[in-house]
Amino acid sequence: MNPLNNNTFLTPFVRFVLLVAGLVVVIAGMKAASSLLNALFLGILLTAVCIPLKHIFQQRGMKPFVAFALTFLITILVGVGVLLFIIISILQVIGQLPQYEASLNAIVEGVRQQLTLWGLDPNALLDIGVVPVETLFSVIRQALSSVFSAVSLVVLAYLFLLYLLWESDDIARRANVAVGKDNLFVAKTTQFIVSSQRYIMSRTVLGAAIAVLQTALMLVMGVDFALLWGFLSLICNYIPNVGFIIGIIPPAAILFLEQGLWPMVIFIILYTVINNVVENFVTPRYIGTQVNLSPLFTFSAVIFWTFVLGPMGAILGVPITLFIKQVLVETDFSMSGISALMSVALPAASPPPAETLPE
């Protein structure tokens, strides 16, 4: 007799071990293919955002091909514009490196002198020394390498967008013919697309509002490259909970080098107030229960997907988790308990019995 067919062999512990082993294999595979998966997931999200624009063009009398071409052209122009802005800004930062190097070395020397006046040995307490410009250039080279890697990722994502956007209407029709438009899986997939569209648009609008206010603050306080750090704030707004911390570090560091400690402290306080007011009072009203993921689960998802997919996982973590919850978990009523654990708002009623499910 095959032991796998013996119910006594598949004890709860053995099933748990097999489940964990399977998850480890899947996670390792996703980690190995993270570059391809990042491009695929980003392409799917871009498609979800671009579909409404394509439909608007079609409703205004454009032929499907013209609407598709115009939508794709707009996305390319936006992408190229953002890329040029980032490259030009990074080149400007490189041009300022000698000034930042001198400021940092002056701060270190001032700390050494103050420690000496207090009768302390600066060499024992502060082993920093003069920061060579080669070290700063190494950091910038790594940043440029990251930018070029991101460019290759976006190019591949645009290829996915090209085909997904072109076949978006046909995919929906094929799904309806294959399983019926009243099928639960199709309904949940449609729900996910709508939810992800609303989530991304809401995050974009609110992130833009935060970025504008924070950019204005940086301009008033004289932070170099305020527009670049404002754009970084917009991107980091897509990362729940920890994105704010990532966005504040570069402008705060530059302000410290240029103006000193207390201007940096004032900037951090005002920057944090702007972010918290919008996130705690405005964001819940506009986003509401569109995602319906508990804060703990959202934070855990960001950490997990960052581990699996790299930095892009921090941005894609919430949409991917939303897909898993709405399309995979909520279509299986045996997993209603898991769905409840993932949610903020619990379902109002118990799921219908299996015999009432649409065929």
C-alpha cells in the first residue's frame, strides 16, 4: 500500500511539514525569478491603471486600436519624462558632492575640537576621519547602477503592459466564455481590478498632496534638490508604514550638512506633521475599506514581499496581497477564517453553503 494514501501517515504534523516545505520551495523560486516577477506584477498594475483611460478614449468615439495606441503613448511619455528627471537630478547631486564632502569633514572636525575642549580623547570616541570623495562617488555609482536596473525593469514591465493592454478586452470576453461571467472567480478578479485601480489612484492623489506640501517645506527651508526629494516622497507613499522614513532621510541629511542640527530637527518635525495629518485623517476617508487589510497584515506583507522580490516588493506588496486575498482566499469558503484574519472589516454574514455557489 502506498503510505501517502494512508490517512494515518498524513498526520497534522506531517501535513504542516509538507506545507512549510512547499512554501519554502515556492518562495525560493519566486526569489530566484524576482526580476521577471517584478516586471510582470508592475505590468499588470500599469494595465489596471491604464484600462480606464483606454475606455474613456473609446467612449469618445476612437477606434480600439487608436485608443490603445494613444494610451500606451501617454504612458511612455510619462515614463520617459520621469526617467529624464531622475537622471538629471542625480547628475546635479554628483556635481554637489565636493561641497557636501567639505561640509561633512568640517562637521567631523568641529566635533573633534569640542571633544578636546571637554577633555575627552576624540580618537577614542570618534573614529571617523576625513571622508574621501571616492567613498561618496562609490555610493553614487551604486545609486546609478540601481537606476539602470530599474530602467531595465520598467522596460520589461512596459512590454507586459503593451500586450496586456492590447488584449484587455479580449481577455475579459474569453474568461466570460470559458467559465461564465457569473463565475465567482471572474467576479472576484473583477473586484480586485477595481479595488487596485481605486487604491492606486487614491494613493497617487494623496501622495501627490503630501509631496507638494513637503516640497514646499523643503523650498522654504532651502533644501537642495527639493523637487527630487518631493518625487521620492511621492514614490515612498506607495510603501505603507515605512515609506515615510525612507523619504525623509535624504533631505534631512542634506539639510544637516548645509545648515546644521537644529534646522534639520525643525524640518523633521514639520515633515512628520504633514505626513501624519494626511495619513491619519485624510487617507482613511478616501481609501477607506478599498483594501480591507489589517494594518499588522499590511506591514507584514510589505516586509515579506520586500524579502522575496527586493525593493520593488515594498511597492507591489499591498496589490499582490490584495490579489491573494480577493481572488485566491475569498473564492474558497473553506478559507473564510484566513480571510477574516487578513481583514479590517469582518463579513456581515456567513458565506453561503456550497450548493448555492454559481456553477
